[in-house]
Amino acid sequence: MPTVTASNAAEGLILTVLATGVMLLFALRRLQRSRPAMLIGSAMLAAFTLRLLAIIGVNATGIGASLRGGDEFTFIDLAHTLAVQPIGTVDLPHGVYQLMTDMFAMEMKIGFMNATAIRVVQVGVAMLGTLLMTAAAYDLGGPKAARWTAWLLAIEPSSIFFNSGILKEPMMELAAGIVALGGVWFWKRLDIRGILICALGCLIAITTRSYAGWFMACGSIILILHASLRSMRYSSRAVPFIYAIVLAAFIAGPTAYAATAGNNLKILQASQAANAAGIGQGGTGGPNGSNLALPPVNYSSRTAILTSLPTKIRELLLEPYPWQLHDANQAFGSIGTLFFYAMLLLFIRYAWLSRGKVFSRAGPLLYPLFFETIAYSLTVGNAGTGFRYRSHLITLGIAAVMVLRQHLLEEREAAAAARTREPIGLPTADVAPVAV
């Protein structure tokens, strides 16, 4: 593997920034061909600039290691191990490693990319995912929904920070964006190409974070079933899709049932125990951050999992509370948490006002959002990890909130316009007879 010198690193960083920017611009132009009113170039530029400034700022302050956590060192070490291997060996591509580790190794093989340049690529990968979510918001809610989605995604605090992480997060963001766009494609057209797009997104997620990827696949299947059922009244094409999903469920059901027992539950229980090991250390910064460790949960059976799920969802969405923060790093993370709280309250409000129509308006965004919430709730054992997991949920959540909001505004505008068009008259009893 070539050694990265200081001059090569500077040139490589400039080339990486330019190449990433061109890639995002190309993707935006392609999406705008069929969405000419999706004018979000300024929001995309602002988002890209903020993330580059965040990389520079964190690197300059020297607090990157404590803020980003130790997982980055693990992935970098694994990528270095892969990078020295010739392409086509048992481990490259993929092997027992995850997809993003292979990508890091291939970037290292180029010879002029250091960690900062890799972070820029990660920003591009994550922003491509959010761009696809914005396009999905456009298809579901129109230009205004897309514009609001793009600007909120640009300034969302946790995304600004985690988009540049040498972690799984950017690749999962891309996967969610692909699934959202594919879901909209099938939702509106019953086009099999939408299923293929969803399958691509699920494959990326499975090879990056397997358990979340399988939950995303389940959400995609339910989405396809819902889209097919709602289209039965006016399209005969829906029937084959329904039969195919029922057949797939019949075949895969026993395998899925067996996968939720035995060793898999033991692995989940061990992960929970490890994450909760910091409890009782008085906030002294144990291996898992004791004040952020969550209470251990019993995962010995499927019944225990279902019983514990509501508690785990609450912990994922709400903890750590602002009064539980013990250091500057956690206080920094609370900025994203407060933003998440605001979006959660807006989602509850607009979902209530849209009751009975929520899924018909934003189903392609809500199905992956809800299934990812379940996946991350089952596995989160430490509220510090929850900071990262919520950065996935809020991006889909923002798009869904803006779609629901736009539909409500249009309903109110239509109702107001209808009232102004109503004729003004007097009751017939009050009208005097006309003499002839």
C-alpha cells in the first residue's frame, strides 16, 4: 500500500472534495430531470460546506478521538489490514468484513487519501442518501416539502457531525435513501423497478449493519404489500405482487422464526450485558460510559423481547435526558438530541392532524423509519450509541414530517378557497314577494 506523504495528502484532499462535489451535483441534476421544481441546490451547497467545516473544526481542536469514539480506530485498523491485500483475495472484496470496511480499504489503496479525505467521501455518501430522501419527499409532497426537507437536513446537528464519521452511519444513510426512493417509485406506479431499487438499498444495509438491514428489508416488504393492496381497486397489476409476497412469507417465515431463537438471542443478550456494564460506576467514565449505560434487558425469549420493546423504544428516542449529561462531549451531543425532540413533537402533531391519512401520504418514508426504530431499539444498550442511531431516524423523520405538513397546508388552503367561493344568500322566509 502506498505511503501518503504530506504533499500527496493535500492534493488528494483537494481532489476528493472536488470529486465528491461533482458527484453530488451530477446526482442532483439527474434527479431534477424528472423533478424540475426541486430547486435545492443552495441547501445542498450549504450542507456540504457545513460538513466540511465540521471536519476542519473537529480536527483543529484535537477533540476528534473523544467525540467520535473508539469504533473509528477499529474500522481504520481493519481497513489497513485489507488494504495491503491484493484485490480478489479471500477478504477483498468483502469476505468476513463489512461493506464500508472494504470501501475504506479501496480508498487507502489509491495512495493519496488520508483519514480526512476518507471523511469527505463519507460526507458524499451520506449526502447522496439524504438527497434521495429529499427526492422522495418531492414525489410525495411536492416542491415545498422537498425544499424544507433539504434545508432541515442541511442544518440537522447530528448529521453534520456523524456524516463524516469513518463508521457505518453514512452507508446506512445511503441505504435508507435508496429504499425511500424505491419505495416511492413502487408506491406511486406499481413499477417493479421500485422493488429492485429497494432491494439494492436493503443489500447495502445488510452488508453494512446486518440486523438493521434485515429489518429494513422487512419494512420494504410490508411497504410493497401495502402499496399493492391500496392499488387493487384500480390496477390488476397489484394482484401478482400480493401473491408473490404471501408466497415469500410462507417460504421465509419458518427461517425467520428459527433465527429469533437459540444462539441469536444469546448473542443479543451478551451485547446488551456488555453495553450495560457501566451501570453503578458513578459516572466515572467506565468502558461504556457509565452514566449513559441503559438498564439490562431480558432477551431470553421472544415474549421477553416484545415485553421489553416499548421501554427500549423510549430509551432510544429520548435518552439521555438533558439533565443526565456528565461531560462536554455529551453536552455537544445534546444539541442533536434537542433537535430530535423538536422533530418528534412536530411528527406527533402532524400525524394526529393527519390521522387516517398518515400512511397514504408518507408510507414510503414511514415504513423504513418504523422498522429501523425497532431494529435500533432492540440493540441499543448505551445511550451514547443512541446518539448515532438517532442520526438515521431523524433524516427519514424530517422528510416524513415535511410531507405531512405540506399536505395539511394544502388541505387548509383548499378549504379556505372553497369557503370564499360559496354563494352568499338569504333564507327564503326572509325574502319579500315580488309584485307582478
